[in-house]
Amino acid sequence: MVVVAALLVLFGTALPASAHPTLLSTTPEAGYSVTSAPDRVTMVFDEPVSVAPRAVRVDDDSGRPVDISEVTREQGGRRLVVKLPAELPAARYVVRWEVTAQDGDVVAASFDFAVATDASGLSGREAESGTAFPLSAVARWLFFLSLAGVLGGVAGEWIASRAAPDARRPRSLVRPAAVVGTLAAAGMLGSLVIATGRPGRAGYLLAAEALGLALVALLRSRVRSWLVLAIAVAVISVEALRNHLGTQRGVPGALVIAIHLASISVWVGALVQLLRVGRANSFDSRLRRAFATYARLASALFLLVAASGTLAALLLVPSLDALTATAYGWTLIGKLALVVGVAALAWIARRRLSAASTALIRPVTAEAATIVAVLAVSALLVSLPSPAPATRDLGYPVRATGPVIQLGSLVGQITVGVAASENQLVVRLGVPDDSQTGEGEPPSFHVAASVTGPGSPAAAVVLSPCGRGCFVGPVSWRTGLGHLGLRVDSAGWHGGTVDFPIHWTPLVARDILPRVRGAMLAQGPFRVAEAVSSDTSGPAPISQTVTIDGPTFIESDPYAGPPDPEVVVQPAAGGRRILSFGLPAEGIYVELEVDASYRIVRETLAAPNHLAQRTFSYPR
């Protein structure tokens, strides 16, 4: 039974684990050098955060602060932006930030980037850490102990009064425990307000917790035990809402944590109270029934703790690597060892219930002390960032720097659009019934990307979701002609692979599309051979030839008039040029080949419903 219980709590937690905000993306990219000075610094987190107006600082390489704007919050608090001076000199810069998580913890870290300098000296992103980590862990430990003293203390007093009504009673610890919990919650609230200047959601929940425990301290001797229990359960429910699972998963997540926290509180609190009763009565035989009653209750509590803790930890530890390669995982393993020790001590104590009551003293005392140690490790665990971010979705792509190459195609039935900019690749996917309004359930896309540069082997691109059908990842483009390979799939739709040529550095022409329109509007009748496909995984479509004039053709195309998108131009054979541009809001990507007179000789147009390929023949 001990082995089964140990396996059950392999990922179990003795107290709810909270996850701190994870910095998903930065602009400029952490650890990279950009050729042109950015006008802002952007940070995207996996959950909403609170931040003081001056909680983000940018220093140059000599440590002097850069004059920046106050922090603005976007995307519901997940995205932070500070504006930089108009002309940022070439140098290395360090961005230092401090935010407050939804559970009230203050987290700080930094990252560096460079402007027009060698990136070899950049270190990238530093790991997040609590700015008041030791004090935060101690405050949480005291708060957890107070909940055990209140909830478990009342339960232990009830068991002793029913099982051994004539035994001597020590002074109740419920009121002192409530006072300690009130001070711990008030201390965490004060630290939060000092750090952010405002309480926020976490502050209001901490205030409710402090008020609830203060009521227990004031009313303990005047009200019945059931009312104290009701207030304690309310405080635990508020703490569950403040916990990461409660903030991210709502009532179901809060319910898991509330069951978890209530179970461990009764488990340790009732045991400590019964030990105090035993010492007050020299552990005589009258207490054997009380410990037997507690043993039956503790067995059920242990199963609740293990089951709810396992569920919570599986949501926060995504893989075995995350368990063995992070501080959070190693702390969890250490706590597992303590929980297994608690199970072993409890088993020994239960075996001695039939012997003299004094035989229970050592294993039960050791069990209680180990559980208190588990609470301490749990407080440390709650103060560490968990391996699993709440989400990896950036919400929408970060702002591009410099010129952007927009290319598109149809892969099977999936429209693929790419935006290649400095140090970044954005991939947008769509299917025929994927509404651009964002209403309804979006399809599930899977995409893998690799980049081959001039004279270099293919390198995988790590992509993160950035909204509906959107993926973004960092890329270092090599000057010259390279290739971007994509494999895309979606449930219920045909997918496949596609290869895009990427010629870096791109040449942007802002006046060429009006010239193309002008040349086509002046063109008389000509012939167009058109092949349209709605699924490139099937047979090649049959080409149809029509005769049309320039004005009629231009009026039917999506680039018939301004405003004009940014157009990238590449030279082609015979004095021709290739123009590529995109209209991402409509899911349309266009590639034109034009002659020296700016007439279109070839057009490829990718849209959510089709891929159209046209060739043009003009009369001599």
C-alpha cells in the first residue's frame, strides 16, 4: 500500500503549486543584434501581469539609463510596451523588468539586445526570479501553517472531544494560528502594494484572506466550531482562486486546489492537535481510540491530497525533462521524498495502534514534523516558476523590424502565407471556411519550418502560436538566396509541403505597383491562360484561356487601387522583375512577374479558397 501511495504521489504536491508569468517573446529579440534602431521594446507573457509605470528600465552597455516612456499594457495585460528615443545609438542594451503575477508574486528578470553591433557578446534572456523570494516563501509557509492550525486544529479538537471526552485539553491553537495567518497575508499584501503601487486582483484576494483569518482570531471563543470551519473554508476558496490553476482554469482549477489545500490542512493540523492532547495526558490508553479515528480520516485525506496534487502537477509539469532539468522539478522530487517518508511513518504508527499508546509517540511525532517540512518545501515550490507556461500563444505577432518579404501559396487545401522580416518569420495558415472574423472554432494547424541559407545546411525554426492560424519564430537570415521549407497539416484538410525562395536582403519599391496598374490600364485586349486549383494535392487543373483588356483585368484583382502594400522586388531574366506582396488581413498573397514596360507576364495569387496561376500573352 505504501508503494502504491508513493507512485500515486509521484507528481503529487503537498500544497498547490503556483506558476509565475513566463516571458514568451521580446522585440527586439533577446540576444540578437538588429541593424536599425527599434522605436519600442515589447514583451509578451503567457498570462496577464500587473506592472508599475516605471517597472521597465533600459540601460546602455555602460549602465546609464535610456530615456523611455512609461509602460503600457496591451492584450489584456499580457503585452507590455515601452517607447524608445527616436535615435538609439549603436550599442548593447539591457532591458530590466519587474512584474506582478496574478497570484501576487513579484517577478523580475532582464534580457539584452544590440543595435548595429556584433551579437557575439549578447547573453539573451536571464531566468525570472522573485525579487523577494526568501520572504515570500516564508510568508507562504506561515500562511499554510495557519490554515492547518485553524482547520486542522478544529478537526483535532472535535476528534479528541468525541473519542476521549474526559481527557485533559491543552490550550487551543486556533486563535494563535489565525493571528499568524492574518499577519502573513497582510505582509504579502503590503509587499504587493509596495512593489506595484496598487493591489490589483491578487491584492483584493489577499485582503479577503487576511480579513477572514482576523475574524477567526476575534470570534473563536464566541462562536461555534462550525462557523470557524466555514470561515476557514472560505479563506481556502479565496486562496484557490488566487492560485495559478484558479486564475487560468476558473472554477474547476480552483476546486482542485481547494480540495487539495483543505485536505492537507486537516491532515497535519488534526495530527498536531492530537499530539498535544496526548502529551497533556501522558499518552495513556484513553487516546488510542482518538488516534484510531484520526487514522481512518487521514487515510481518506491522503488519497485526496495525492489525487488532487497529481492532477495539479500534471498540468504544471509537462514532461519528464521538465521534472529533472528545472529547479521546480527538483524541488518537486524533494517533496516527493518527504511525502513518501510521511506515508512510511504513518504506516508504522497505524501498525502500533494495537500496542501501548506510548509506542505511537515517536512515529506520529516524526510524521507531524515531516508534514510541516513538506509545507515548507511546498511554500518554496509555490515561489518558483513552473516549467509549463499557461499558454504559448503570443496573441498576435510582434512588430516586424525593417523590410518584410510576403510570400504565399496553397498547400493541399491550406493557404500558406509567410512574412520574412529581420530576425523573424511569421507563418499564417487558413482553410476555405476559416472565417477571417475570428468567429467560431478555429481549425487545428500543425506546422514545421526549416531554413536553408547560402552555403549552410537546413536549420529548424522554433515556431510559437501567435493567434488564429498564426505562428512566429526567430530566424537569422543569411545574405543571398536561401530557402524556407514548410510542412503544414490541419485536421480534416489536405496539407503537404512547400518551398519558398527567400532572397535576403530584400529591395522594397514603394512606387512600382502604381506603375504596373498604369501600364495594365492602358493595355488593349490580350490573352490570359489561367489555371485555378482548390486542392493542390489532387491532379493539376486544366488551363483555360480567355481574351480580356487591361482595365477589366485590373478591376477584378485585389490590388486594383490604393492603399498599396509594401512590395519586394527581385530581378529576373530578360530585364524582367518579380514583385511579391501580401494582404494578410484578407489572406491573399500575390507574386507578379513584369516586363520592362511594367506589364504583367505572370501572376500567382494564393487565397483561402484557391490558387490561381496566370500567364499573359500580348499582341505584337
